[in-house]
Amino acid sequence: MATILNSAQKAIKNWWISILIGLLYIFVGVWVIQTPLESYISLSIIFSVFIFVSGIFQITFSISNKNEMKEWGWYLAGGILDLIIGLLLIAHPMMTMAILPLYVGLWLLFQSILSMGLSFQLKSAGIPRWGILLFWSIVTLLFSFLLLANPFFAGLSIVYMTAFAFITAGIFRLFLGINLKRFR
């Protein structure tokens, strides 16, 4: 069975996109922590735009690597999902505030499962630090479960859980980009 990284022995283009997405995730997470009271309203707007932009970057990454990666379609599917969710969130801001925790929880669940699969593909390709990526994927998965278990929990805890989930997803993306660059 060929893996994404086994098929990319020559080069993986645009490894820096993963680092850019990671920095974007971390930036949003830190911003949410610094402005918790204003964040919930702003978070719905920022999150909508952020997911949309993330989808564009992920689609770009997958298409630009379709000749190097056999299973590039999974990245494309993730990018399309991000793009659709971002558009839905932008189109319905009041609804977004009401169901933001469910959107975030489901989106993070999908991202963390995708990240765990990629971690195991790194392992099968012989990348030594795949365990770090798996760890951050699992941490992000735990945050997604917390958000899904208590989506309408009152108070600022939902804002902080969202912020920490973004930060852990960002750390994963940074490590992924660094490993992709080393693999290249």
C-alpha cells in the first residue's frame, strides 16, 4: 500500500503552507485568549473567514502536490470541506454564534482524525518524529470531544476550549510542515 509520503520521495511542494496554516491557527488561539469577552462575537466572524482561507490553502496544497502524492484527494476533500463550512458560517452570522461550538467541535474532530492518519503515514515512511504529531492530533481530538460534549456550556469556557484547540491544531501543523521540509 502506497502512502502519501512514500509517493513523494522526490519532493513535497509547498511544505510551508502547513507552517502558514499552523501559525494562523496559533494566532487565532492566542487572540481568543487575550480577548475572551469580545471573542465570542468576533470569533464567529474570524472563524468563518479563517476556515474559508484555510480551505483555500489546503486545496492549493493538494492540487499543487497531486503528482507527488497518491492520496492527495484526502487533502482536497479536507480543503473543500473547510471552504464549504467557511462559506456557510460567513453567510449566517447570527446562526453561527448560536451553533459555533458544534461547528468548531466537528471541524476539529475531522482535522484531528485527518492529522492522526497523516501521523501514521509519517511513521510508515520512517520519519522519526511522527509521535509528536500523533500526540498533538490526540490533544486536538480531546478538545473536539469536549466541545461536542458541552456545546452550549455557559460562560467563557467554550471560548477558552476553542482557543486551546486552535493552538494544539496549530502546533501540529507547525511540526507537520517542519517534517515535510525535512522529508523533502
